[in-house]
Amino acid sequence: MKVLSFNLLPVTKKPSRRFRKGSKYDPIIDSFLESEHEIVSATVPGKDANYVRIQLKKRIDSRDLKKQIEVSVVNNIIYLEK
């Protein structure tokens, strides 16, 4: 049996996980919140509308904006509603 080489180091505390604090989709949400429109359509060139909808929904959920914004896709066009 081959001997495995390793080191054990004592630590006082386990480090916290590092999460991304923002997203490239946040400007879409921020611009919509700042606008006075109740419903808008959005397009992201080179990205599938359903993929963008999922990413926006994740950001809306993580920012706790579920009661303020609803995102949907109809005919491959993203719609944001207040």
C-alpha cells in the first residue's frame, strides 16, 4: 500500500463562502425599478429569452423583489411587470 503524504493545520474558524455580490442582470432590474412604466419588454442580444428570464428570476428572488417585479416570456420576448 502506498503512503499518502498530507498536512493538517489547526484553524480557529471555518471561512465563509464567497458569493458574487452582483450580477450582470442587475442593471436590467434597476433600470426597470427606476422607470415609471408598469410593463416593459426587454431583449438581450445573443441570449435565449427563457435563459434570461431564469437569471432575472434568480436575481429578483435573491434581492427579495418578488412582490415588486414579475418576469415572463411570451413569443421569445422578456416582459417585466410591476
